[in-house]
Amino acid sequence: MSDFPRWFDWVIEAAEVYDYGRYPVKGMGVWMPYGFQIRRRVLEVIRGLLDSTGHEEVLFPLLIPEHLLRRESEHIRGFEGEVYWVTHGGREELDVKLALRPTSETSITYMETFWIKSYRQLPKKYYQVVSIFRYETKATRPMIRLREVTTFKEAHTVHESFEDAERQVLEAIEVYKAIFDRLLIPYVISKRPEWDKFAGALYTIAFDTVMPDGRALQIGTVHHLGQSFTRAFDFRIQMRDERLDHPWQTSYGVSDRVVASLIAVHGDDRGLVIPPSVAPIQVVIVPITPGDEEKRGRVLSYTARVAERLEKAGFRVHVDDREWERPGAKFYYWEAKGVPLRVEIGLREAEEETLTIARRDTLEKVEAPLGEAEGRIRELMAQVESNLRRRAQSFFKERLLRTDSLEDAGEWVESRRGIAEVPWCGRESCGLEMEERVNGKVLGTPWPEEPVEDGKRCPVCGRPAVAWIRLAKTY
Amino acid sequence: MSDFPRWFDWVIEAAEVYDYGRYPVKGMGVWMPYGFQIRRRVLEVIRGLLDSTGHEEVLFPLLIPEHLLRRESEHIRGFEGEVYWVTHGGREELDVKLALRPTSETSITYMETFWIKSYRQLPKKYYQVVSIFRYETKATRPMIRLREVTTFKEAHTVHESFEDAERQVLEAIEVYKAIFDRLLIPYVISKRPEWDKFAGALYTIAFDTVMPDGRALQIGTVHHLGQSFTRAFDFRIQMRDERLDHPWQTSYGVSDRVVASLIAVHGDDRGLVIPPSVAPIQVVIVPITPGDEEKRGRVLSYTARVAERLEKAGFRVHVDDREWERPGAKFYYWEAKGVPLRVEIGLREAEEETLTIARRDTLEKVEAPLGEAEGRIRELMAQVESNLRRRAQSFFKERLLRTDSLEDAGEWVESRRGIAEVPWCGRESCGLEMEERVNGKVLGTPWPEEPVEDGKRCPVCGRPAVAWIRLAKTY
């Protein structure tokens, strides 16, 4: 994987995940059946965690009228340059221009003014999984920087007080940690600097992972919105003390990038390696059939027995019985698709009633008697899962450098080793100068806040440091 | 339900299903949490039936460039007047206008030219669940005639021959029958007349149900597309006989109207009545707490025991323990939401270890000892299910009239009794004249084809009839 972007383009095509570049609109692609199933299982993890913490799923219109989007002034300033506009319906010009939603704070807050009247209804936690649109001027990349982000999970919450909203930020962070932990995706959590927070937020907490080429990738953000939107929409409710006042909000989102990082973090030169918990197919069975008709029949009927048995045990099983493909080509095909375990069944296995099981992550093969098949497969899947976790974590740990020297940080970032942390005085001007000198981007300061040892100084201005600050090349 | 459209507007608001009319874009509304859960379970039924018949879910971009949409000439003629166009990104005018998809035949066929090369890959059956957009000039209605249809399930299939595609039409019809049967929604199946088929299709088969006010509602359509799109896109594959030729296609869709008809068919003056199989909450438990603290505690702890027991048995249970609401208000609230069974627990029930169970469909109450709770509830849910089916079928049967007289048909349709069938010679001119004289719309001829008795004549021209033809007021 010497050239990660090329590898990524190759793997999503070879594994039939996402067809990008052939669809005739820049920055937009197609989820193919196999990719759709990965996405579906990732969404099941996300939905499960949100539903179990009291989030309610909703679905808002795609189109936001211009006057709504413009209501909160910082917000529209942040998005204005990248909004797609619908101006015509049929042959008529529309009276009001309609934006393809870049995010839904405005339309959701607008409707909340009708739905929420009292503190008794709070906290309210809505979420939706939708397409959002951004007319990106930067280079687009499949699943990573799109003009149509097709898997935007955005949550929007309403609270009685600043503190309640802040507690919600903590809950959101815990939910996101749980999501990435389940998907075995390592991350750091940073408080984004003031100059890079979400347009309209008090502050933004972000999750970043590191791609195989050492660039950081933002994979989730959590915003304390304060009263920015509730004031802009004059959304007031009856408070506990009978006052009418503007409630407090948070919002937080993850996107297609969750799937992108799942692919990037675990994949290898042969293709995808999907963690068993979200693999559309956990066990692929490849019968290796002899030429002799009768022997062929024995292999196929034993294959059917094995498949039935494993399906009954609850595994997601697929039998590749394509007659016109050779076993070697099938192995190659399913390795590219990242199926965690491959079961090979030839005449020997059929006669001895055994299974030959190959692991996708290590490519090791083991044999197991049919009677122990379920147990061995369960065990092997657990081993794959923990090996992927260990591998991802150890790669990630080596991608973090803490140093007092801006030069070392610059070299680290430049040579794509990952994320560098240096002491920082807290001034925006020093942060921006670091970005220039390191030729990278500031990700922010560690969250939760970490004390800085006495004596550490900002390498730009020499003042005492108040925090470590993270820098990296980013996507 | 003397005024059905008003009832429908009321019920989707009262039951918090779909917020329509407050969102500031005409023809677009919001799926609220409760409505979203109904929609989700309906989609589970639809997805389950499609997945188990070899359909593969995909997700295509929303935006279709103008040149793609214009490729098939009849198709664009059919949709041109109602396409929304994106013309600007940020502050720039786009080089190529982008349509919000009105349906996806064009973009899917375009990508199939890359994906499908040989008959060996056939049949291919894709589907997606997406928003589609139509700039409707007719009066919009929540969930029934929208400008953003948020739950468009569209399937697109590819086949080796005309006959294979025709067999797929049959499979699609069977899938749709199974969907509507599970949701207890009655229907007739008609072959739409030539002048009302899908733009680009050889023919269209449609499912219609009847609303409480006697108007027909189209709830599903199946199209044999022939080679219209494969020719327009010069999509050719290697055929079984080695020739390169254009394959054959079908497409079929259902929409938000499935949920709309679920609501309309089963609801009553108190609100929704949701079939237990798709009810987000199957059993709501309302504790009726005495003022006395100790007795209150006994009722609440017994309530918790009952709830746990029913949840463990696999029912979808909700306990309404809101302290500031009176039981009467809660009954009213959950009746409007159509929860199939309500369990009332007061001091008597807590002391005698019983449950009082009220059915939503008949409003009858029965008592059951705690020890038999699961069995009785299962039994009652089955009774609700079969009662709703029976009720819907018997209403529907009375909405169909077969008559030789166009006058009788006209009176039937005019007085909103439902769908009328009259003999027809097969000529478009006679069909159109019938529409005028009956002041209704031709739905088409019965599918599967029915023989017409000798001697029946078209009431317009007097020629021998070749089929019955259906007429109704429609939404």
C-alpha cells in the first residue's frame, strides 16, 4: 500500500463497494450491492447505539428555502460558498431558491419551534441519516470528500441549559467512541481551534483517525451550539422556573467516512479485510470439485451440509458454486472482498468430514472436524476481530509524536508519519504560524484537556504553553 | 370519517406521524419519530420480501445530469414538466444542469452498461429506497401527492429476453401482493391503458386501493420496459448465443403511499389503528396510580413486572408513566396513535395480579391473569390482525361495481362508491370518452386478463367488448 489513494480507488472498485468516477457528475458515486451491505451493517451499529441512548430517528426534507438557511448569519457565512441551489421546477423559475441541505440545523430548529413548548419535553434528541450536498472546490475523493455525502448521520438535540447541552456533548462523545471501538477504528479526540469550529457553534469536538499514508481523516464531530440557532429562530420554551427562554442545542455527525476508514484501516494489498461483526458475508465456502461426476456430487452435497449447518448456527454464509470460475480466481475474488473466513471443501474434506478454514487477516489455514465447525469458526472470528484491533492500534500508536520542537513536528508531518503534538500558548496567530511552518493543519488540543508540564513553551512565541496542539496533513 | 382528506390531515398530526403544511416548502413534510418507526417497519416488510427474492439494494446519486435524463425521448417527454433543476453551486452557475431524480431508469441503465457484460450475470435485480422529486402542478397532499416523495422504493431489473422480463413482471406482482397482504391493504390489479403507462414502458401493471371516500389510490406499479432504455443507452451484452444485443428491463415502485394507505384503510374516528405486525408499540401499559403513596408504589412495581415480562416475551412494549397526565388523556393519546393493545393497571389489577387489556380495533376490554398474559396478548394481537383484514376486505368488496351501463358506472363513481367496471371495445377513443362521461379516470383492465362474456358491448360505440375496464375518481 505504497500509494494509499491509488490503493483506495482500486480496492473500492475491486471489491465492488462504491463505483466512483464513472458516474457522470463529479464528486458523486454509487453504492454497489456489496458496499451497500457493509454500509448497512455499519449503520446498524450506529442506529443501535443512538436508539439505545434515547435518540429518535426522523426524516426532514432535502430542500431548505433560502430564507431559512440564511437565518443564522455565521452559519450561512460558513456554508454559502458550497451550497447547491435549485432554481427551476419544470419550465418555471421558482419564486424562492431552494438549497440542497448542506446540514440541517436550520430546518430542524425551525420545526422544533412548533414541536417543543416546555422543558418537560426535554432533553429531545433527534437524528436522521440522509444525503447532504456540498459544492466542494477542493479535490474530491470517493467516500472521503464528496459533493453528495450519502451517509450523513446528523443528530440534533435540545436542552434546558448550557450545562445540560454540555452533558449531551459528553454523551455524544461516548456514543462515537463506542461506534469506532466496535468498528476497530482508532482515533484521537481533539477540541478544534476557534478558527476551525462548526459555523454557528460555541465549540467543536472532533474525532480523527490516521490513514495508512499518515494523513489524518476527520471521522466525527460534536458541536455545542449554545443558543445560536434558537435565538436566530426565536425558538423559546417554557422553562422550569416559568420563564420563556431560548433552549440550548448540540449537533453531531458522522458520514461515509466511517466506512472509508473501516476500509482504509484494516485493508491490505489483497483488498478489504472486514471485521466479522460487520461483514456482509462472514464465511465464504468454496467447493473444489474434481472432474469425476460422482466425486463432484459428493463434494457438493457435503458443501451443502456444511453451509446449512453454519447458517443454522447464525453465521452469514455464502457458497460460491459458480461453475465457470476456477478456485484460484474465487480465492482472489473473496480475498479482495475481505470476507473474514474462507472454507475450502475438496474431496479429502468431504471424505474425512473436515473443513479447511483460511483466515483473511493472516492468510493462515487450519483444519477442523465438522463436529466442531461452529465452535472453531466462532473462535477464529474472535481471533480475527482481536487481531484487527491490535494491528490497527499498534499502527496508530506509532502515528503519534509528542515533541517540543516545531522542526521535528514539521519533519514528522512532512514525512507522513502522522500527527505531531507541540506545546502551544493558546494564541490563534501562533497556531496559524505553526500550520504554515509545519505545512499541515491544526487538529486542535487534546480532549479531555490535558495539563501541560511546567516549563513547556510555545515554539513560535516562547510564551508558556497552555496546551498541546495537534498538527497533521489531512484529507 | 365523513371528510376523509380532513381526517387524514388530522390523524397524521394527532398521531405525530408526518408534519405537513408547516414546513415552508409546498409538497414537502417531515417524518416525525412515531411516523418514522411505522415507515421503518413497513420498509422492513418491503426489504425482507425483496431481499429474499434475490434483489440487491444499491444507492445511486440524487442528481442526474441533463444529457442522461434526456437520452430516452419518451421518458423525458413524460417527466419534463415536473423536474426540479439544480443550476448553481456556491456562487457559480453549473456547466451542466442537474436534475433531482424523478425516477432512476436513466442513471441506473447508464451504470449497468459498465457493470453487466454477459448473460451469465443475468437476471440482475437492483433496488433502492430514496427520495424522488416531482414539481407537481396538481394539488399536493401529505404522503399522497408530494413534491418530495421520501420513501420511493424503486426496483430495476435486467434480463436476457422479452419473456424473462415478462416473468420478472410476474415476480414483482407476487412481491407486491405479499407486501399489501401483510399490511392488510386490499387492492385490485389493472393493466393501465396505453395512454397512461409509464413514460418509456411497453406496458404498466398497477395496484390500486380505495380510500374511505371512494377514491382510488395507486399504490404500486410494475413496468415492462422492453429495450427502450437499453437501446437509448446502447447497453449491449454478450448473449447466450454469442451475439451482442440489448438486454430487456423491468422497473417497479412503491412509495409513501403504502404508509398512507395503511393509515387510511385501518384508521377510524379516534385515530390510527396499526396492524400489530408493523406497530412501533404493540402494547402500551398505562398505570392508574392512586393518590396514596404506598398503594402507588404497589401499582408501579407491578407495572414494571408486567412490562418486563411482556418485553421478555418479545412484544414491543411502552409504559406511559408520565406523572402530569391523567389516564383519560393517555388513553386518548395512545388511541390516536393506534397502538393495538392497551394494558391498564390499577390497584385492583396489582392486588389480584391480573391485567385489563383493551383492544384498539373494537375498544373491547378483557381481563387476564398475569400467568397467562403472554398467551392472551398473542391471541388478541392475532384477533386484531384478522379483524382488520376482514374489515378492510369487506369495505373493499363493496367498493367494486360491475355493470353494463355507463350511466350506472357514472353514478357509482360520482357518489364515491368506488371503482366501476364496464365492458370496453379496446379503443382509446372510447376509453377517453368514458372518462369524460363518467367524470373519472380509467384505471385499466383487470390483470390477469379476464374473459368477457359473449354479447357484452362497449357502451360508447356498441362494438363487442374485449375486456372490462375500470373507472374511478382518483387521488
